[in-house]
Amino acid sequence: MNVETASSAPPGAVQNLQRNLDRLEVDLRKLQIEFERFFNGALPLPPTEFRQSIQDRIQRMREAKGLSYEDRFRLGGLEARFSSYGELFNRRLRDREEGRSSGPSVTAQRASAYNPEEGILVADQVDPHAAEALYIGLAQGGGAPRFDLHAFGQYLQRQANSIREKTRCEKVRFRLETSDGKVRLKARPIRDDKE
């Protein structure tokens, strides 16, 4: 391991690189969310320009001189995530174009009818529009789940079923709460409509 490679870069360049890696990680989450919004009908076009800008940034960072082993490893992980997202998005686009996908056609207005801070009520079924509103709210707060919108809806349903079984409540209210600058998903059992 060449320790001098890591320490020979000026401190400002190292901090700048760390900021760029942090920003790249956040933008990868945003890209995932934008594609989910596209596949669910909230965006008319896929975010191809945003995707290309991320790809260009990864290439520039890969070509940068003076990367430490730690930075190369982190960049490699982010690059692998970007690549796997790309394969998934391409497959879903191809399926959609060839008519093999019958995904839900969610409009942005339906999702925006729900307020994530007030929460959504879940009884037997999770409303996909409500789940999308929570998903987007988490994404805007920087705490987007690491899985897609469909899997997020399934997660909410499993959590609701578990809470209902443990507490014998009728419904579960999921809402977003901000504390210490972080957005978190909270769940509360609801025994009747009065709350």
C-alpha cells in the first residue's frame, strides 16, 4: 500500500475530492428516484441528461491523479452502483418499449394529494400514490430508501401488517418527521379514526 500517494495531495484537494464523492453519492440516490418517478408516470421523460452528467463526472474523477486507495475504492463502489442502476433502468425501459411492462401509471397530482408530514393511513392495502408521496418526501430529505418504489410499498405493507398484528390496531399511520436535519419514517398504530 502506497501511503505517500494519499498524503502527497494538498489538504484542500483531498477535501474537495471528499465533497465530490459525497455529492456523487447523493446524486446517485436522486437519479434512482428520478427514474422511479419516470416509470411511475410522474415525469414525462427519463432523466437521461442527469444520468449522462453523472457518468461524465465519474469518468473525470476516475482520470484524476493523486487518488488514495480509499478514494479509489469508494469511487469504484459508487461506479458499480451507477452501473447496476443503468442496467436496471435500461432493462425496464426496454420492457416498457416492447410492451412487456404493465407498470402503474401514477400521476404526480395523485401522489401530491398526500402530505408526507401528516402521514398516510394503511389498513389492508398500501395506496401506491401514498407510498410514492412518502418515497419522494424521503428522497427530498436525503433519506431515500436504497430500493425502488415498488419494494418500498411492499416494505410499508409488511411493517403495517406487523404493527397491526402486535398492537391489534385497525390502521397504521406512516409519516415523515425531521429531527437533527434528517428525515425519518415514523409509524404509529391507530386504534380508531379519532387518533
